[in-house]
Amino acid sequence: MSLQIPEIIQLASAFYGSSILFSALELDLFTHIASTENPSVEVLAKQIGADIRGLRLLLDAAVAIGLLTKSHHIYALTPATAATLVKGSPHDLTRAIVYNRDVYPAWGKLTAFVRNGKPVEAPQIHLGDDRERTRRFALSMHGRAMGIGQAVIPALHLPKGARVLDLAGGPGTYALLMAQNDPTLHCDTYDLPAISEVAREITAPCADRITCHAGDYHTDTYPANTYDAVTLFGCLHQESPEAIVSILKRATCALKPGGSLYVLDLMTEADHTSPPFAALFAVNMALTTDNGWVFSTEELSRWMAEAGLERFTCAPVPPPMPHFLARAFRPQN
């Protein structure tokens, strides 16, 4: 893909649209519009506590980029906005998008990263050091996982009554969805202490079958030959190749012979330049983690084989999410 001159100019100002979206979500604007009869700028400004001129400029810009429509001074949601940007909507992405807003300042320091190769903010900020930021990060991952998980969990084909090891399980969203999908399933989910604390809240409806452990998959070991499946969802893109192989080897030991290991993640083609979103997300991860990037499907296949797994498969999850789901098996003997 090569850009033409008008597209280069558009790219230079692409952050305008992101800023409009982030501000609208911070004001909870879409939820207010959804619950208000005849939402004019005057009515909305009173509800939100905003300046009329400032809010009108924001609303009109949201119309211009396709987030809203406008007719006779009344603003309305588009179908896509109603489905994803209203709190509690069927495909609510509001918490997930908050993560993008939080890392937005890091992108302004991209040149510094390129010069020294080090993340521009300490990963510990959203992994425990800053309690508010950590909780916001965990909840945003919950929102994102809820959107992805609805399509992914049925594709796992877990045996009835499976025992699952969910590593770097984040806020416990996937563990919860697996447990809700099978009322006989039991899951042990592991993550750092501050994240695991949030996971206990999220998984409370199935607390009798989900155990949230504080741990670190860089060094943890697990009961051998115990689990029907191991899941590594949305986590390996922050690890070096050496760390990934180590994590996969210890996870493989925890599987019963014939058990499955699943990896859900963004992945690239072999040259790491496509799909475009995955290549851009690799930069995002590098800005905020020590070893962040996005690996290719070929690399993951090789690492799984090195960990002792076989029969590797990998396929994209249903749109609109840009993730891939890979699976490999521990040999029977």
C-alpha cells in the first residue's frame, strides 16, 4: 500500500478524529444522546455541564467524522455508535477505547523510543504502581475481551467439565466467559497481584469454579499433567522470543497428554508489515512495555514446536476484531 499526496495530508491530521472520540467518551456524550429526547446542544450542555460553543464544535466534528448525525439542530447516534459507544450497549467498547486514550500521550514520544529503544513510560504504571491507572487498564481489557470473547470461546471446543489454566488472564474475562459457557468447567487464572485483584471482582458470579491466583508467568510453575487446556490470550505480544518459549514450555508441562494450548493475539505476516493494524500495534506495545511487538504466525508455530507441541493451526477470529486464534496439542505419548 502506497499513499497518495491527499492521503498523506489526511494521515498527518488523523489524530484530530481520535481526539474527538476520546473527548466525547470522557464526557459520556453518546450515552447522554441515547437517553435524551430531542438532544440539542443546549439540552446536552446543561446535562453534561459544558460550554455551549465548545460542545457545539465537538458535536459538529463528531457528525463530520461519522460518529453522529444532525438534523434541524438535533443530534442522533449512528447504528454503529449506538452499538459500541453507549455504556451498556450490546457491543460496548467504551472501556476498551479508554486504553487507547491512556496511551495516546506515549505516541507523542515515539522519536525518543526510536532513539534509545526503551519504553517511554514504565510498564509498572498500569500493572500495579498506579492503582487508578491499573484498575482503568484492567477494566478496559475487560471491555475489549468481552467483545472478542463472544466469538472466541465457542471456537475453543473445550471438553465438557474441562479444567483450564488461564495464564496472564487479566481481569478474568475469558475465564468468566468459559465458565458461563460450561457450568461444569473449572479454571485457574493467573496474573500480577493488582490485576488479579480486579479479576476476583469480575469473576465473582462463578467464584466457586474460578480461582484467581496472583502470580507471574515469567517464573511460575504449575501442576504437571493437570489441565485439559491452557489459554494465553492477548499477552504474548509483550514478551521477547526467549520469554515466549519459556512460558510455552512450562504451560505445556501443565497440560494432560493430548491437551490443547491456545494463543489468541494480533499476528503479522512473515515480514511484519501486514496486516497494517498489527504492525502499528507493535509500535504501541513497544512504547509501553520492555519487549512489546507483534510476532508472526510462522514464529508462533516454530515456538510451539520448540515447546513440545504439535499439530499447529491458526485462523482469524470473526470480524471486526483483528485477532488470530492459534492451537496446538501436547502429544499423547
